[in-house]
Amino acid sequence: MTVIVTGAGGHLGRLVAEELLQRIPPERVVLVTRRPRALKGFAARGAQVRYGDFDDPASLRQAFAGGQRMLLVSTDAIGRRVRQHRTAVDAAVAAGVGHVVFTSVVNPVARSPLGPIAWEQGRTEEILRRSALTWTILRFGSYAELQLPPAAVAVKNGRLYTNGGDGRMVPVSRRDCADAAAAVLTTDGHAGRTYDITGPEAFSASALAALFTAVSGRSVGVVELSDRMLTLLLVSIGTPLPSALSVAAFGRAVRRGYFDVVDPACERLTGRPPASLRDVLVSRRADLLAAR
Ligand SMILES: NC(=O)c1ccc[n+]([C@@H]2O[C@H](COP(=O)([O-])OP(=O)(O)OC[C@H]3O[C@@H](n4cnc5c(N)ncnc54)[C@H](OP(=O)(O)O)[C@@H]3O)[C@@H](O)[C@H]2O)c1
């Protein structure tokens, strides 16, 4: 069985590639990316590295040739992803790929405060379900690694500014997401299944502040702000407005419960408990203390 990974040059794609190389012979691993030269190390280990860009449909014919299963890594081109993902699904059908696994997000619904970050994923899920392909959907919680920069700022200031209210989130490490994806790609029994891939523990803002305090050794308290005040604060310290609005939208989604999902699927797929946010922060403690 030959397994394709799209977006193999990204953080997640590389981790999936590493895990696949532990599970199947390297010549059975096809890594598709816009930047093949960046994956020279994988090619040297025997993986097939091919050029492929969802904005260049013709490139996908060759890129997807000969694959039986494929991980479709959602792109980061917010606002253009439905078209890109549809192109990839159509190309997978045309190339005879039987089974596509898609990286979605928990609660990918149109009413989510995350807007296209969520609904584009939900729309792609629909495209897959209506396609001629066998599919599996992996709905990831928020990446634990993305908590590191705000955690470092909170440690530096001694304050965690939040508009998340009493809402909770369940960070999951990219490695666990990647290992779950590799497990689905290389074992049977996942056709037509949708899995929520989450970390082991839900965190409110106060639980986050307590964790930041414990890991850093510096006291961090919670300061609750409205969506508007958080956006203004972020802009006032130099955050570009679109990014500030995204952070506020994420907090609003947390407040309304869209990320409050704890599910055992990750452990069932990988055979070991997922890393906790504490594990991720401890492994990056120097970065946690480095914010200026
Ligand atoms: N759950 C979460 O918390 C969370 C947070 C942020 C993002 N995400 C989603 O998860 C995905 C993977 O995360 P990551 O951390 O690995 O992201 P990343 O490192 O920023 O990588 C971006 C990914 O998008 C791919 N891509 C961009 N434009 C493309 C195109 N035209 N055609 C094909 N692929 C394209 C890249 O592939 P190449 O560079 O190899 O071509 C790469 O895999 C993101 O792209 C995003 O959809 C999830």
C-alpha cells in the first residue's frame, strides 16, 4: 500500500512523514509539497518526494499517481481553502486514490465564531462525504504548540488577558495529531469514521494561568476582557488587526464551548495517552521564559 501525504513540508506533514517511515517501507511513502527541495532529507531516506500545489491542478495528476491512501492536510490559505481542497479531492478521484483522510477541526460549523477557519473545514468534509472516495475525517482540537507564544507573553506580564470567559479548551500536540493520522493511514477499520482528536484535559483560563505559573515559576493571574477590549489591547501592542480579530474570535469560540471537546479517540488510535499541555510547555520551558 502506498500512502500520500499532501502539505508534507508543513509542521504537521513532516511529523506524519516521520511516523509513516516507522510504519511502512520508505518507497511506499509519497510526500507532496510545493517545496520538494525542503524535503531532501526524507528523499535521502527513500521516501518519494513530489511537487504538488492545490492551486496548480495539473501538478496533482503526477503527484497523486499510484497512491492508495492519502492524507489531505488542510492548507493555511484561509478564504481559498474550499476551492483548493475540492481540487485535491477531484485529483485524488482521478488518480484512483481509494481512501482520503482529511485534517479538520472540532466543531467545523458555519455558526462558529471562527468563521472560515471552521466552516471551510466543514464544507470540505461535505465535499469528501459526497465524493466517490472512501474517507476518514480527523477533527483536531487546537494545537498545544500554539499556546506557547501567548503563554510566554502571559508569563512575562504576570497576566493572562482573555475573552474566553468560563469556556474551556483542550489543546492537543501536533505530534499526537500526526501519530493518529499515521495510524489511520496504515491500519484498517476507519472508513466513513469521523474522529475528534484532542488532548487529555480541558483548561479554563484560570486553569491555564495556574499551569503557566507552575511551569514557569512566575505568578500569572487572569484578566478578563471583552472581545473589543482584547482586540484593542492586541492592536495597541503592535498586533496586526486581522490577527487581533482572529485571536478574539478564538476566545469567543472557546467561551461558547466550541473547543470544549475531550475524546478518547487519539489514545485508541495511537495506543498511548496523548501529551498534556503541561508536557508540551515543560518541553519548551526555555521558550516559555524567553518573551521580552
Ligand atoms: N487545529 C489547529 O489548532 C490548527 C491551527 C492552525 C492550523 N491548522 C490547520 O492544520 C494545517 C496543518 O497545520 P501545520 O501546523 O502543519 O501548518 P503549517 O506548518 O502552517 O503548514 C501549512 C500547510 O498548508 C499547505 N499548503 C499551503 N498552501 C498549499 C497549496 N497551495 N497546495 C497544497 N498545500 C498547501 C502546506 O504545504 P507545503 O508547504 O508542503 O506545500 C503546509 O502543509 C494548517 O494548514 C491548517 O489548515 C490547525
